Amino acid sequence: MSIAERDDRKTAALAGWQPSEPLVAANGDLYVHRHALARAILRGEVSQSGFGAEVVGKASTSLISLPVLYLEGQQHQEMRKATARFFAPRTVEESYRATMERETTRLMAQIRDSKGGRLDQIAMDMAVSIAAEIAGLTNHLIPGMPQRIAALLDNPPLDPKLSPAALLRILGTNLKLTAFYLCDVRPSINARRKAPREDLISHLLSIGYRDREILTEAVIFGAAGMVTTREFITIAAIHLLGQPPLRERFLTGSKEERRAILEEILRLEPVIGRLRRRADVAFDLPDGHKVEAGQHFVIDIRSVNADSSAVGACPFHLDPERTMPDPRTGGAAMGFGDGRHRCPGAFIALEESEIFLAQLLALPGLRLVGEPRMSWSELVGGYQFDECRIAID
């Protein structure tokens, strides 16, 4: 098979991915499949329209501080600016890298002692440890926060139309939310009230956020900083274990070379495969299409990241030396999104993934056991691992 015909993607079949026209209208939405169009939309005058934004918007009042995911305009800019220091590369290197290395060493010992384990659970342990440190979720009534967060996020998307089934889902979600609040969020809030630290909860308390508002931020931070990193670490390990030359290259390469490999994997396997936006004003797209205010967009990140006009030839081939036609595209393309809602934790996710995978892949005799089991998450339009086992011979 030639490189031009090669398809290195592991999750495209699960996603039901098919080639599509650049812009497709369906059910009142515009589905976007080209990089230039997606970039124009995400950087334009649009608002968040995914992850239950409509439901939150209807429920919100002036008495409630919205999570940063749903903020727009000046409020969003101010919150992102105020919290940027927690995600800055210098802060990560000075404040969190030692934690990443310590947690990785702990987990490697666990793998060696057990002669393997479930990589998806081990990766979740790693992701939770780091994200919790940044968020300030370090105090617990009882152990088990990773399991509580995973259970809380294992729910269908919020449905603006209420029905008996939807009400039951809401009840179940509220029970999980209450457990997370009582066991993890409230103890951490109480500790920060007594002794503030340099973390997200301390900052939110300093600007007057109440417990329920901090809880909402903690849930979103759990989804963004924990679960997505778990999926990425797992899919990256599968690629690297499945290609011995690539694994060797990762282990012997420089930090920049390892980062390029990880970004290329994320380009091929975006964890969040779908972004939704709503046009705030009428505007024209680069292809001349006229958009009316209120138009909803569904951006297919898989298609955008495989747009050869943006990422070069052979877009389905895993090529760490890929040269983008436009250097501003970045190695992961839109794997971390784009525009004002681009993932603020991109550097953290790559840093902890690199540290963890460098030690994991160096374990002698490491191999996958059987085929990993994956399922589909409607919430993010992406894959999630139900089980991925590794062993040491």
C-alpha cells in the first residue's frame, strides 16, 4: 500500500466518518468540513452552541455566574485572561512538571508490580491527578474522585425538550453531581476558604463565586482536563505500540520531536470531534456563502483536520514530519479547537501526555492485550475508551 492510500486512523470507523462537501445544510444546521471555513467561523462573531449551551442559557439569570465555557464577549475575555496563568507554559514547567513526573513514576511502579493493567483507567488516574492540582480539587471526603467524574460525564447531551426520559436522566445526573460536590468539591472549597492557594478554586472564591458556580466549573474542568486527556493518552499509546519504529522514534527523539508525534496523532484522532457555534451577526464565509444571524454550525473536526489544502498531502497518514501549507495551522490542526474558545489547557495536555508516554513506552516487554473497546460519546462527538489492557511480558 502506498503512502497516498494509507489510512492510519483508529477511530474513523467508529465515528462513521465519510468524505463530504465543504458545506452541507441539514436540519437547519450548516455542517462544516473544510479548514478555511471552520477557521472563519470559529474566529468570527459566533457564540458557543454545544455542550448544552442552549439549556444553560435558558436557565441562567443575572444572579448566577456562568461557567467560562458559556461566557462570551468581554466577560469571556476577562475570565480567560484572569485564569491564563494557570495554563501558561512557564507555570506548567515551574509548578506542575514535578507533579507530572512524580505521578508518572507512581503509576509506572503500579504497572510493573501488577504486570500490566487497564491503560484507560491508569491514564485517567494520571489526568485527574494533574487537573485536580490545577483546579484545586485536592481535598476529598472519601477516595474515588476519578470514578465519580467518569460516572458524572457518562451521560447523554442535555436536551432542551423535556420529556419523562429526559427528566429521569436529569435526576440521575443530579445524584451523581451531588456525590461529586459532597465528596470532592465542597471539601476543596472549604480548604481554600481557610487557606487560599494558586489554583482555580481559590481564584473563583476571590471573585465571589458561590459553591454551585464553582461546582459547575469543576464539572467542565473535569470533562476538559481529565476525560479528554485520558482518551488522548490511550489512543496515542495504541498508535505508538502498534508502530515499533514510531515508538523508538518517540523514545529517542527530542522533546520537540515527541511533541510533533503527539500533535500529529491528535490531528488524526481528535478527542472532541464536533464543535457547535451560533452566528451572532450576519456575515460572509470565505467561499462566498452568506450566513444569517442565528445560523447554527456543526464543525466536523475530523474532516477539517483531514483537509489536504490545510494539512498537506496524504492527510490520513501519520507523519510527524508533516509540513503544513500554512505554518499557522499548527501541528494538531484544530485538535484543540480554534478561536476564543480554543482549549486553554493544550500545553498541559501535551506536556503530561509526553511525560507519561515516555516512561510507559520505555517499560520492557510492554504490549497491548487484545483489542481495545471503544464507544461513542454524543456529548463531544468523539470516541471514549471502555477498556484498553496492557501487559508486561
